[in-house]
Amino acid sequence: MTKKIAVFASGSGSNAENIYEFFKDNSTVEVTLILTNNANAGVLERASRLNIPSLVFNRTDFYNSTKIVDILESNAIDLVVLAGFLWLIPENLISAFPDKIINIHPALLPKYGGKGMYGDNVHKAVVANGEKESGITIHLVNEHYDEGKILFQAKCDVIHNDTYEDVASKIHALEYEHFPKVIEEVLNSL
Ligand code: GRF
């Protein structure tokens, strides 16, 4: 029975593509759908290049209708993966997919989490605060930003002359290495 993943992204979608590549020769797992809140997101170009069905939605679709939940359910989605998705997840989606929504955050939660802490903002804060390490956190999603149960963390060093771009590239390397494997473990546990 093929396990089906829906990936939500708001930006470039490099993690979404990496996840697709990891599973593309695996007949038991597929990236079924890519969804975004941003009509200009780079993830849409990746989806069309990879022939993955994609969907752009707005706030009304997401917060004032059952449209997105209906689409996920009609596609028999097993796991919702947030990969650089910037909006808070609405209650109806969380209750439709209990413990089946996971997110990757580019820092070692609970530090550098919460509203406004995304992308380069995180790495700039890490560098500004003179942190000696950073990393990634993969967690279950609940109704609060970045507060669900932590499933996995991996660390990288932050050396004294690292720029926030240096930290970002170390973090992306960790994301590409670990996120697909954690997704596979979660799917196996479903
Ligand atoms: C990643 O750094 C991820 O940790 C964060 O948003 C970024 C998404 O990058 N949530 P991309 O769109 O996958 O390239």
C-alpha cells in the first residue's frame, strides 16, 4: 500500500525536491501533492519540472473553509510535511491529521522558534547572539508555532567568523541529509 505525502512550502522548495528525490525510486512512498500559499513560490517551478501535482491556496481556503482538508483526504494523504511553510496550521487540519503533520525548523528548538523566526531571520539571530552551535529540529505540529513534540534534532558548529549565510548552508546540508529519513521513520510508524 503506497504511503502518500503532501508537502507544504512557501518558498524555494529545495527541501520538497530533496524529499521527492529520496523517495522517487521507492514504490511504497510517493510525494503526491505540493501545496503552497504563495503563487510566486519557487516550489511551483520544481513541482512542474518533477511532474508533481501542485496547488496554490489563499487564506480563505486555508482558514475559512474545509477545502484543503478535503483535498488532502480525497488524495488519501497519509502524512503532511511542512518544508518551509510559513503559515500557522489551522485547527481543522490538525484534527484531520492528528500526529500526522511534521515540520522542519532551521534551529535547535525551543531556542530561536516562534512567530517571525524563519529562514535567514533565524541564522542572523544565531550569529548575532554568538551561538557556538545551531542545527535543525523536526517536530510534530500543533496549533502553536514550533511547539509540537520534537522527533529529531541534529547540530552543526557555528564558528566565530561564520556569516549567517555560512550557517544557512550548514543547516540546509543537515536538512537534506536527515529530513527524508525522519519522514520515512514516521511513515513506517503509521
Ligand atoms: C528551510 O531552511 C526550513 O528549515 C525552513 O524553511 C527553509 C525552507 O527552504 N522551514 P526550502 O524552501 O526548502 O529551500
